[in-house]
Amino acid sequence: MSGMTFTMLDATKMSTAEIYGKTLCDLGDEHPEIVGLSADLAKSTKIGMFGEKFPKRFFNVGIAEQNMFGMAAGLAKTGLVPYVSTFAVFTSMRALDQVHTDICYQNLDVKMIATHAGLSFGQAGTTHHCTEDIAIMRSMANMTVIVPADGIETAHAVRAAYDRKGPVYIRINRGFDQTVYETPDYGFELGKAVTMHEGSDLTLIACGATVWRALEAARMLEKVDGLKVRVLNMHTIKPIDAEAIEKAVKETRRIITVEDHTTIGGLGSAVAEVAAGTGKSFSFKRLGIPDCFSIIGLHEDLLAHYGIDENGIAASVREMMGKDFEADENWEDEV
Amino acid sequence: MALATEERKRLEEKAHELRSLCVDTVVWAGSGHIGGSMSAMDIMTILYHKYMRIDPKQPAMPGRDRFILSKGHIGVGYAPVLADLGYFDKELLKEYNHTGSPLGMHLDSKKVTGVEASTGSLGHGLAIGLGMALGARIKGESWKTYVLLGDGECDEGAIWESAMAAAHFKATNLVTIVDRNRCMIDGPTEEVMALEPFADKWRAFGFEVIQADGHDFDSLAAALDKAALAEDKPVVILADTIKGCGIDFIAGDYKWHYGGFDGEKTAKAKESLARYREARLAASGAKGAK
């Protein structure tokens, strides 16, 4: 992968945020116009690595996110390219007016790398969970929304964000992510889903932390149940890969979306918007956090609690496969 | 340094023209934020006609000074300033607020040439201006950023986040000006949400505070000259102003935050502005004779 100064082996030893920090340092060498901002979370988000390397191009604004995103807009207006990092919950809610009006409305080149997303900061409690950000961010005009599945994909996304004009929101987790790729050269392309597992019985569409879980579920279902489950890594939520969704609807007729996010407005909704337009009948389910404030606990446990770990996903697949929906007399194949 | 008589007269005449054009714009628009436009007009006039390094023929000139209208609701006051300078065709003002017009209540930087930032949600402009000022510093450029805040806007917590940061980062190439007209939508600032001791608040946040009369060009010039010498602390100019300044039947009345003029009121406003011009010129002449 161009510009990557670490190997896959290194990547497995680094947290996702560390890979982000390292990638941003490399990008900073290549592009002197990149500047960094954080709000007293330079260490946690790892943008501090950039700050240490380029102290004159880095601003720690203290615990003041509204000012930070406004400043980022001002910096972008001078031709600089700000990368801004704080927790996802503060990026998407605390400073949303600034993100909306100062950055998106003016279509400015500000890259928001939001960490501790979904339930990944599970033990911190619900104030630090962020299960609404995909819904919020994808509703902003001009915004690009990326949810990388692992560290390597994060590195690709952070680089792709630089090349993509306008505001970009990248949502990553706290801590380590399971590696889903064997090589960095899998052909990351913004807006193009990656087929992680081939299948024709049903398609699982996942993003972020749930990609590895969906993949594990598909492997297990193949071995145990003999099911052929397609797994799509929908790393870009906006612009979404409509072609991959339409193909999955037509070829597998059963779709389950899985996300570490509320089932309202996120990946599942984005997929539904496209799928509903195909004119095909299909069976559909959205997995994620239901309409509630999430409980406290370890990320892994919480994913299991909400049925979005490998076992929960497998159970939903089996349930859908068990439904003989095609025998339903109201089933209309074509509209 | 006091202004030369000719320059003072030039600014007085320009401010009068712009106030008058603002009244016309409010009529064309149907209604608008007339009170806050009139209170800020002398500040915008002296910035655009004396202090700012700009070229309306090259609106994107890299070395230009930047102006951020953080109190973005006074588009009916700001658009005439830009149109008069030739940033865009004055005729466009006649379509203000019309469906499909580039000009609306809060000006859009993507649609209106000369507008540096889309504002309107209050409390945002100082952060944007600070980002610009720090951007200039990183790039080694010498242009200045001027941010005009409303006083009621200073209720917003985001303003104080930015103030703290401006002092922390020693943004001396940023000049903050507050249009202290003491009025907000629901009443006088001190009744709705007290700002005083306002100067002390800015000082406590690390600013050098310069008090000015926002309707006296000598006072504003002295403040802006002093601001240019900032070395260690960022500067805020607290400009005492009168909401609706120049139009006697609305002046000082918070209820004229927003409104419209019928034919009769328009004529009265124009007559009042003419009298106000005479009074200002007379005062200005007296100063010049000193």
C-alpha cells in the first residue's frame, strides 16, 4: 500500500487509533498543509502522535469541541487541511452545529477522525457510547462517512480522506480491532463495498466492528449448516455502494445488516433505502442496538447482548433461512 | 491619531450612503434585521473603507484581510457594504430574500462574493476567525482577521471557548469587535441575560480590551490603530453602539431587532437619516476645526 510505513504484522500489534496516528504522521510528511486538532484527547485518539511530530501544525484546544470544529473550519478556509480528533460522541453531538454549519454547509476540507465509536468504550457508560453518529453524519449534505473494519482499513480510509474533497467523517473504535484482512492490498476504494465472503443464500452487510463478527458467523454457518452466506463490508456508508446492495438483493433475496449503532438511521437504514428501490421482494432484517440507551459493559459482551456478535448474527441468519417466505401467497417477485 | 478632516467626511458620507442603501434593501427584502445593521454600520464602514486590505476585483486575493460577520443575521446591512464596493451587482439587492436569490437573511459564503464565512448560528464566528488567524500564522502570512460579534451573541458558551483559545494561542493577528448595542430580541441585554461586567470578562479571558464609541470614526480609528499594535494578547474592541442608530423612531428600541418598513416609515427613515447625516457632519466639522 502506498505510503504505508508499517507491515501487516506491525498492524496486528497496534490499536486502530495507533494505526491512525501513524498514518497521519506519514501523511503529514507528504502534505505540509495538513494540521491537527484535538480537545484534550490527543493521547486517547492518538492524534497526539502527529502533534509530537509537527508541534507547529497541531492545536490542543482543551475541552472545547465547539471551538475546535469552528477553528478547523477557519483553518480549512486558509487552504490548510485539518484532521480533527475527539470521541465520536462529541464529534457527532457536542459540536454538531459547528460540524453542520461551519464545515458541511461550506463544504470545507475538514477530516473528522472520531474514535471510541459505537459500544467500543463500553465500560465508560452510556454518556461515552456513540450509537447515533452514523445516522447523524450521513444526513449532513456534502459529508462522506467511512466506518473502517480494522486497523489496515483505517489506514486506507485516513489516506482516502485526504484525497476526497470536502468533509469526511471516519468512525473508529477504541482499542484493538480484529484483523479482517490478510493483506493490505485488497483494493480499498472509497464507496465500494468489499466482498469478504462469497455466498448466494443470504447477504450480511456489516461495517466496523461487526464485519469480523459477520465473517466469523458466515464461516461457521458454512461449516455447520452448509449455508452460503455472502458478507459485504460496507466501509463507506456515504456515498453507499448501491450496486453491491442491488446485486445482493437480486442474487440472495435475503439481507441482514449488522452494525454497532442504533438500528434507526444507520447502515441498516441506508441499505434499506437502496434495497427498497430495487423493485424486488426480499427478506430483510436490521441488527444493531435497538431504540434504547445501551447498557454498560465490555465491548465484546455488549455486542453479544445486542445480538451482533458472531453467535447473535448466526442465530438471525438461521431464523431468516428458516422462514419459508417464498411460499407466502402475497409474495410478489417483481413489482 | 485623529482622522484627517477629509477622511472623516468621506467615512461619514459613506456610512450615510450605506445606511440609506440598507433601508432600501430592507424594503426590497420585505423585512430584515434593521436595528443591528444600523448599530454595526459605522464599524463595517471604517473596516471596509479604511482599514482592510482588500480588492473587490480580486475577492480571493490571497493576502486580503478577512472579515467574519459573526452576528450573521444582519445580512441586510452587510450585503449593501459589499455591493457598494462592487463585489457583486447592486441590482441583486432588489431581489433580496426572493425565492432563488443568492441573498437571504444570513449570507452564504458559497453564493455571495466577498462573504468569507457562512454565519447565522450565533457563537460561531470567533472560532472560525481564530482558525483563519492561526492559519495565516502557520503559513507565515501577514493579513489580519476581523470578527464582528453581537453583544447578545456573547451569551453563547462557544464564544468563550474561542476567547480562551485566542488568548492561549496569542492570536494577535485577530481583531475581535463587539457591537455593544445592549439589545437582543427579547429585551435589553442586561435584563435578558446580563453581560456586565463585560470588559472584565474579556480581560479575565486574556484579552486586551479597548473601549470605543461605535458611532465615532475617530474613536474607532484610535481603537483599530491600537489593535494593530497587539503584541502579546489578542484585542477586543468593545464598541458602544445604538441599535437602529440614525433612524430616530427605532433607535435604542430592542423591538426593532427585526422588522419591515411600509412607504410611510421608509420616508420617515430616510428623513431621519438625512438629519442624522447633517448632525454627524456638523460634529465632524467641529472636530476638524479644533
